[in-house]
Amino acid sequence: MTGFAAALTCEVVKLRRTVALLLAVAAPATVFVLNILAITAGNVAIPNWVAYGFRYVVLWALFMVPMLIATQTALIAGLEHANGGWKHLFAQPVTRGVVYTAKLATVILLLFVSYVVMYAGMLLLPTVLTSLGVEMPPGPMLWQDYLLGFGKMFVASLALVAIHFVVAWRWSSFAVAIGVAIAGTFGGLFQTGSKYGKWFPWQWPLSSTNGTGDWPETAIWASLILAVTVATIGGIWLTRRDVTI
């Protein structure tokens, strides 16, 4: 087993000591339940499958994804911030770069699980709503379009993973991680009407599927470029720091 594979396996095993894996399922499940409540209690009409798709993902992309990523990264890094975990981890026979990459990959895997659960919920919800007496749009569900859309959102979320991962690694305070997520999310919302709002990475998951013109594709590429840049620079910076905790 290579050093990276061993480190990644160790990180996955350590997830049992946190609620990170539970959150990966609970967050999209919450969106599923909230959509049921909103549509049934509000007697909301769903005119077509495109409108259904947008309604299902808007809460997820705008609010749930940033908070989920911030929480996941803080939980994973928090294992090492407590009780001198970094010193112990860096004393192992693997490089700091391998440890950094394995932890980052763990967060990405958790996010992927969440997107899979979200997609499954999106396919299941019409059956649940129909059983509750809600009239669904005619014609077949656009499941292929939904799958492509979730794939785009996942890639557009990677910039947030890199940003929050570096923040969580550098600062042990959970409040800092959540504060950055809140500031980024609402900062982007407040700038929606300006030419700068679309450049907030916290807006890219939704923009990747609901933007206008060429912006959806731009948001995806911007996320990839920023994710690689932040993860690389953050990795060089953080793995060279003296460990004092």
C-alpha cells in the first residue's frame, strides 16, 4: 500500500470519531424533507421538470453546500487540532504533503457522497409527492439533465473545499470556519446585482447550472483553477509551518 493510500485509509477510519460521515448524508436528507414540507404545506404548483429541478437544488447550492463544507473541513482538521494531534501525525513515516493531500481527498469524498444522496433524493421525491397527492409535471423526469447538473455543481464546489480546508487547517476555531462560510455566502448574495457578485466562489455551485450565457461554464473552470491554486499554495504554506499544537 502506498503512503497516500495508507494515509487516506487512516483518514477514512478516523471519520468514525466525528459526525462528518453522518452529516454527508443528513445534509441532503434535510433538503429532501424541506422540499416535501414546502411543496405540500404551501400547495406549490410545479409547472415543469425544469422548475422542479431548480426548486430542489437552490437551497442546497446556495446555503447547504457552503455550510456543509465548512463544517466537514472543521471536523476533520479538528481531530488534529485537539490534544496535539498534528505533532503526532507529522511524526509518522509519511510526508506532510501526503497527510495534507489525504485529508483534502477525504473532504472531497464526503462531498461526493452528499451529492450522490442529493441526486437519489431528487429522483425519489416525485414518487413521495405523488403518494401525498401532489400533481407532478407531465412527461418523463429529466434525470440525465439532473445528473449532469449535479456533476457541474460538484466541480463548482471544489473551490470552496480548498478555501475552507486551508482555513480549517490553519485555525483551530470552529467559529472561524463557519464565519468564513457565512461571510462568503451572504457576501455573494448581497452582491448579486453587481458585476462582482458572480465572482464569489460561494455562488459558483448554483451559477454552474443556473447562470446566463457562458457564465455556467466559466464558473466551473474558475472553481477548478481556484481549487488547484488555493490547495497548492495552502499546502506549501501549511506543511512548512512549525507545529505548535
